[in-house]
Amino acid sequence: QCAIDPKSIVTDACTSYAALDTLNADIAPSLHDLTEATDFFSYYRLNLFQKTCPFWADESAQCGNRACVVDTIENEQDIPEIWRAEELSKLEGLKAKHPGRQQQKERPKQRPLQYQLGENVDESCVLEDDDECDTRDYCVPEDEGAAAKGDYVSLVHNPERFTGYAGESAQMVWNAIYKENCFTSQAPAAARTASNKDLAAKSLLTVFQDYSRNQLDSSTEESLDLFDPAILDDQCVEQRAFYRIISGMHTSISTHLCYDYLNQTTGEWFHNTTCYRERLHKHPERLSNLYFNYALVTRALVKLRRHLEHYTFCSGDPEQDFSTKQKVLQLTSTLASSPTTFDESLLFKTDLSLKDDFKNRFRNVSRIMDCVGCERCRLWGKVQTAGYGAALKILFEFDETKNGENPHLRRTELVALHSLDALKWFRAAIAEEDAQNAKVATDKK
Ligand code: FAD
């Protein structure tokens, strides 16, 4: 239960796991209420189909199962009014005056933003995310506010679950993601210093081709063992953190797909304990990495608390916006009163260039999501990388003492907090199964 890496940044393994479980139980009802019942958190806008995989061409990678499909919202009437294209176009005049990145940097010298946007329009209702990365971003923006780009999806109607996506395509994506963890000699210097997308993309492609030549004929298990934490003992703490974030994300995906698994013969959805046992229960370090991520996101939300007090949750319905805000503040206040389990000050203490390296690599992970050949998996892969990317941005780029220049919150930040609920169910089921098996064994004797 307490098998956690000694270099872990989640302090005092046993206490922390228990503390995170308790915290999860405390916040589960309000988190569920927020993500399932508020427009702000249940609708998500992203580029699901428009981008092509920047790293390899693989037309055969498309998943044909019905379960891989995402139901996008075709009818504008189903989207809260404030986000409809027609509404956004009414704001054209205001958007035209909206400051670009450069101007935003200089904002304190300018007139307050509210005067530029109009008196009753809050920044969060119209803010356009440019295609270009902010230098503080840890992932590629999904053009949340751009009326002409992207699709709206309801996260509630497209839950993360078993899709049947597997085989070479999924393996290539996981391999490429874990390959980003090679901070040392295996990775090209270009990827570490790349400041523009193309350079980073090209360098990753080179690594990938090199890697696939050497690895794809061996089994997945073997190729990914290259990145097993046990052989990375000499890694710096930042590299270990990077590994744990992606492994924790992998755990989260596996947990959800086992929890909502399709019996392809009967067509019934069920909680698949065998799937959980094989993929996760036998690998405590994978579970520990999920906890690591939970601690990381929790800490980021606590750090964001003051900023959220002045944030407008814009869905166009003032009553709902007020209630969303109350719920978020209640959640962050519960999180803030729990013991701190993640200490971000331990990272990037000595080598600041490592931070850019880390950031570029995480951005690449977010770009790799465009290579996922299953729409539903791509959706959740993007939502999760956006969530972790935001958490990293808050932890490492956000200054609690300043208001004006801090990054703004996207609607995805909370999504990564879901997974521990499913773990709780599986733990109980496995304990029961084991007890029954033990009883059968004793009875036989
Ligand atoms: P995989 O999960 O593909 O893992 C490959 C190898 O990675 C394993 O053999 C093991 O060596 C290593 N590994 C596994 N877990 C970890 C971990 N936590 N930490 C470190 N190493 C690990 N399928 C769905 O049904 N629904 C989804 O929503 C979904 N989303 C996906 C999103 C992305 C971004 C990707 C790349 C794939 C997604 N898939 C999804 C596919 C799914 O993740 C698996 O790839 C697929 O089920 C095949 O599983 P597998 O048993 O081959 O092992």
C-alpha cells in the first residue's frame, strides 16, 4: 500500500495516501456536482478533428468502433447562449479591441481592460486564446474562445471509458509520450531548446523514427520497460516528476476504461476487476503515480484560490454563475484546509533551463494527442493534458502575490481530480474477491 518512490515529492507515503483518500471522500460530492451539473465545467471546446498528427502519418490508425466516437454538439441552441458563435460575433466590436499578447503584457500601463471590453462584459466571457503558446504555457492551447474553430462537446455525455482502441496505433502514441521523458542523451538538444513548434515537432519526429526502428519489433512491455522508474534511479527530481505525471495520466486512463468496460458479447457496461487487476493492482507504482498527480492538481487549485475569488464563471446565466462560483470556492476552501502533500518548491531549484526543457516536453505530449486514432480517447487525452498543463503553469509560473499577470483558468482544471473514486471501488472489489478466493482455498483444504 505504501510502495512509493523514496525520492517522491508526495511526502510521507502512508500518511499522504490516506490523507488524499480522505480528502477525495470529502470533496467527491461537491466535485461531482460541479463537473456534472454546471455548464461551465461540463461543456468543453476543443480542436478535435481539425489538427493532423504532427509527428507521423498513420491513416490506418483510425478506430472504427462506435465507442470511439464523440458526440459533438451540432445544434447551437444546445450550447449556453454566451458561447454561441452568433453571440460571440455580436461582441466583434469588443473583440476587435481585445488586447493581443504583447498588449496584455503591457496591460498595467493601459486603461483597465473592463473599459476596453465594455462595462458589463467580463474578460473571461470573451477572452480569445491565441494559437500561439504563451511562454508560460505547458500545453498547446485548444482555442477555447475562437468562434470559428473547434467543436463543443459535453463531457457529461461523452464519458471517458472503454473504447476498444488498442494495438499498434495506441502503442505508438504511448511510446512517443514516454519518449518525451528522456531528458538526457537520448533526446536531441533541439527538443530541449526548441522555441518554435516546427523545430520541436521535427526533432521529436526524428527521435520517434529512431526509436520505432529500434523498438517497434519488440513487445510493448519491453519497449516501455526502458522507461521503468527502477532503472531511472539516477534521474533528477524534475525528470522523475515528469515521468510520474505521464504514468499517472496513463493510470487514470486505464482506471476509467476498466471501470466503464464493455462486454462486447452482451453489450453491457460493467466494472472490470480483471482489467484493473492486470493493468494496475499488480503495479503499485502506477497507482502511486496517480496519487502523485492528485496531490499536484490539488496543490495547484489551492494556489489558485485567491485568484478564483475574483474570477467570473461565465455561462450567461447569472444565477448559475453565482452558484458555480460558490461551489468552486467551497471546494478550494476544503482543499486548502487539508495538509499539503505536494511541495513544488523542490523542483527547478538549481537549473532553470531545465524548466524550459520540461515545459517543451510537456507541450510535445499535448501535441502527441493529435495522433490518437480514437476520437473519444483523443478528447480525454486532450482534456487531461490541458488539465495537467494548467496545473503545472499554476505551480511554476503563477505568483500568488500578484493579480494582473497571472494565467487565467480554463474549464479543464478540475477534470484530473476524478479518478480516485474509481480506485476506491476497485480496491473494495479486489479485497472482497481476494477474501472469497482465500475462503474457497481454505474450504478445499
Ligand atoms: P497500454 O495501456 O497500451 O500500455 C502499454 C504499456 O505501457 C504496458 O504494457 C506497460 O508496459 C506500460 N504501462 C501501462 N500503464 C502504465 C502506467 N500507468 N505507467 C507506466 N507504464 C505503464 N482506451 C480506451 O478504451 N478508452 C480510452 O479512453 C482510451 N484513451 C486513450 C488515450 C490515449 C492518449 C492513448 C494513447 C490510449 C488510450 N486508450 C484508451 C488505449 C489504452 O490506453 C491502451 O493503449 C489499450 O487499452 C491497450 O492496452 P495495453 O494492455 O496494450 O496497455
